[in-house]
Amino acid sequence: MDFSFSEDQLAFRDSVRRFLMTEASPELLRDIWASEVGRSTVLFRRIAEHGLMGLSISECEGGLGLGDVDWSLMTQELGYYAIPGTVPDTAYLAAAVLSGLAEDHPVRRTWLRHILEGTCHVAIGHPLNPLVADAHVADLLLMFDPAATDCVLHAIPLDAVVVTPHRSIDVSRRLASVAWNPTPATRLFDGAGAQAQWDDLLERGALSTSGQLIGLAQRMLDLSVDYAAQRKQFGKPIGSFQAVKHHLADVVTRIEFAKPVLYRAACALALREPRASALVSHAKLVCAEAAWAAARKGIQVHGAMGYTWEVDLQMFMKRAWALNAAWGDRAFHLSRLTDSILLPQQDKAPGPLAIGAGATFTHTP
């Protein structure tokens, strides 16, 4: 079995990386975040022109027709360059939901085209997230009805909701509470269909966040390495000191050990494996640990100045802190993973989850 990415996947990843390197510099992001809405329509459309917004949309509808494994690469780049969450939320999560509608459904026809063109933002309200990210700029909101006795998913236009902003430790992350009234006209899925969307959004949301956390960890590591090579103490770069080397090597190890877990979870989700939820939770846990370690070690290398606005490290550090609790905090994912390992899952597969290197791509019989 070949576990490597294809040349096409890596080439597309590299093209996105080169594009974001020039279009999303820290200086540009600071200017965008300082604006009233904190988002750039120009950057969003340029990302769409590069093909990223159509990654999950089928080829017959003008997209690339790719999936979860490809997004496990793309979300790392989005994290590395601190691209707002509205990009993966719209292009990955919302596009997957809308693609689940009938091909002739008016909501699917209209909004998938807008996503592909980069002319709309879609915000997602999931019960696992108390606040909705980027609701203030969303043209469409996908919301689960909290008052319904059954699971019901609605598509709400921005003019039908009341958005109340909330502050975040990460200035790039615009959060809000959303008040709205469901109607039969806004209903997209109910019953089993809505429950399936609920589950899929949770898994893809956690997987997307995991990829971004790995990208953030890598960016913080690179910033720390650069700083350690330039900053001198006792006439030598601090990077030559063994204690600093150990800090940075620990981060490298955590990142490299987290990536295979992320890719395994993406593969499980793409193949609709019965234990995908446990693997996604595992990915979220180890990717968050890698990002936390990169932030902590980065501060130790930079010193107290790493917290200040003038230093780029704090941009990525605060994003990592904020994303740590998005789409399920540590306690939530630890509970899911523990239950999958120790308890039988009668509804999905018999017996507890098989663990160990030999069980990576097998299931308990």
C-alpha cells in the first residue's frame, strides 16, 4: 500500500504555499485584522481564483472534486499563513453540506456557484461551538435549530439573523452569538439526514482545525528557529546553546509525530470507516499538543517580547490557543477516544478499537 501523497497533490499544495507566501504576509494580515470587518474581499477572491474554494466541489459543477485527504494538506497551509477560518469553513465544511443536497436543489445550485467564485462567505453554527465564527461577514449561515426536538439543519441568509459580536483572544477570529427564527423555507435537512450532517460537520470541523494547528505549530517553530539564529548572548547565537536546541527539537518531534495521525484520520473520514470519529479525536489531541508545545517553546526562545504585538509569534500563538477549543475541546476528544478504545461500539463496529502499529489500517473483527 502506498501511503505517500501523489505528485498532483503535492504540486497543488506547493502552488498554494507560494501564493499565500506573497499574498498573506504578516504585515498585510495586520492591516486586514485592524479593519472594521477584519476580512479582505480581495484576498478571498484571489484564493478562489487559485482554485482553493472549489476543492470540494464536484468537477461537473466546476470544482476540483477532491476530498478530506487533500484538505489535510491544504489546512496546514492555511494555518501556517494564518488565513481566517472562513476559508475552510466555506470551502470545506459548507461545500460538503451543500453537496449533500439533490443536484436540482436551488440552495445547492445557487450557493455552490458563489463559493466556487469566491463571492460568498458561509458561517456554520454547530452546537459544539458556543459562538459562530465570521457570522458578521457571512452571506449564508448553516444553523442547527436548538429548539427542535429532532435534529434539523437550516440555511439562513444574513438579513434574517441578529449577530451579537463577542471578543476573542485572537483578534483575527471574529466570534458572535446568532439569534434567528427557523421557518419551513429555510430547512435543508431533518431527521436522519440532519443527524448525518451534524456528525460529518463535527468530524470535518475537527479535522480542519487539526490541520490548521499543525500549520501554526510549524510557523511558530520556523519563527523561533530564525530568532534563535539571529539573537546573540555572550557573543554567540542563542541557537547554539544546547538548552535552546532541545526546546526546538521537542517541537519538531511533536509535529512529525502528529502529521501521520492527521493523515490517518483524513483517510478514515474519506473512506467512511466506522471508527473515523476516534481517529479524528486522536488527531485533534496530538495536533493541539504540537501547537501548544510550539507556542510554549517559542515564548521561551523569544522571551517576554514574544507576547508583544510587534512580534509575529503572538499572531500564531493566539490563533493556536483559540483553535484548541474549536470543534471540541481536549476533554471532549479525550472522552471520545477513551470510549472508542475501551467500550464496544455496537452501532458502528463490534468490539473496542484495535490499537497498535499492526492495527493502523485494520478493524477489530
